[in-house]
Amino acid sequence: MRFKGRVAIVTGGARGFGAAIAHLLSSEGAQVYAADLNAPQQTGLRALRLDVSDEKAWVAAVATVSSEAGQVDILVNNAGINIYPAAHEIELADWNRAIAVNQTGVMLGLRHVLPLMLLRGNGVVVNVSSTLGVVAVAGAIAYHATKGAVSQMTRNAAITYAAHGIRVNEVLPGISDTDLVRSQADEFTQASLTRTPMGRLGRATEIAAAVAFLASDDASFITGASLAVDGGYLAQ
């Protein structure tokens, strides 16, 4: 029970990576708040309605957790959306929405949860970024921009808060079997698979295992790290 007595907030916790992460942390003893616009389907999780792009919603959500649990030990910034168009095709509203959810949402999580961790002198943040924050494919300029920003925010926060007992790391999923991937054009998925040495989609449970490792005491001397869970994609 690596997380017995610990309190976790997992954004986007109702489905996909978030649901798998929330389930694993809970199964290992954590009190997990699944923060999402939708209610989690799993039992044993505390539903926390949250639009990660809305600062007032963050204030209310963190106040709820603080009131009920008194602390936040683990923050997993997982919520994200994909916007596919290239630079000459994207609408400004879609660009702004991607920034709001994928980038500002992570910043707001840090902004409102870190003060609780600072008071206690410990805590762990795991951000879910993407291999596409490191390397590029055609199109999807907003997704690339936001995931690259998450990687830089991860490193910045790791350096800023290391002396305060707070670790900040990120997981870089490769192409995986999620609703987000199922909703995209099949040719995009197949192109990604052909460039993945292991030749298959990742599983949400595999991403969850990596997040749980970084959130656990097994990773107590790791901060500022980017852990690729990508079937070898970035090794090429």
C-alpha cells in the first residue's frame, strides 16, 4: 500500500489515463479525488467537479479537498484535449481552448495546490505531457505547443520547489488506447503506430503505473524527470 494515508487529486479522472491513474492510486491506499467535468464510473473515488481552465473552479475544488481531507499529497495534472489543425487552418478559439485546458489548467493546478504542499513541506506533482511535447508530427500545432509548455513548467517547478520537499515530474505517453486516440483520424493513429518500435498502442494501465511510480517513495530522489512510456518512440 504505497499511498496509505495520502490524499491525491487527479484531473481528468473520470476516463482514459485519469481513470486508470485514479484507480491505481486508490487501490494502493490513497484517498483519491477524481477531478473532472464528468462523474467517475469507479467506486471508491471522490467525485470533484472541475473545469481545469477555470480558476474559480480550482479555488472551490481545493477548498473542498482541504476541508474534507486537510491536505493534498499528490497532484496529477492529467486533463487535456487535442486540437488537430495545422497553423494555417486552426481557429483562434480552438487555439485558445487548447492553451486554456492543456497549459493554463496545469498552471492553475500548481498555483492552487502547491500552497498546501508548502505548508506541510512535502508533496508530489506528476504532469501528464506527451511525446509530442518533445518531437513533432504534421499538424496539431496547438497540441505540440501546449505539451511542450507542460514539459518546461515541469522542469521549472521541479527546480523552484525542490528545496521545499516537493517533487515535480512528468510522464510522456506515446500513442495509446484512449477515447482521445479513438476519436482521431485513423490514418494519424496508423502513422504513429508505424513509428512505434513496439508496434502497438499503449494501455492506460501502463501510463498509470508510471505515474504511480513517480508519485511514490520509490522515486524519492527523482525530480524534474520526463519518463517516456511510448513503446520506444522517442528512442529513435
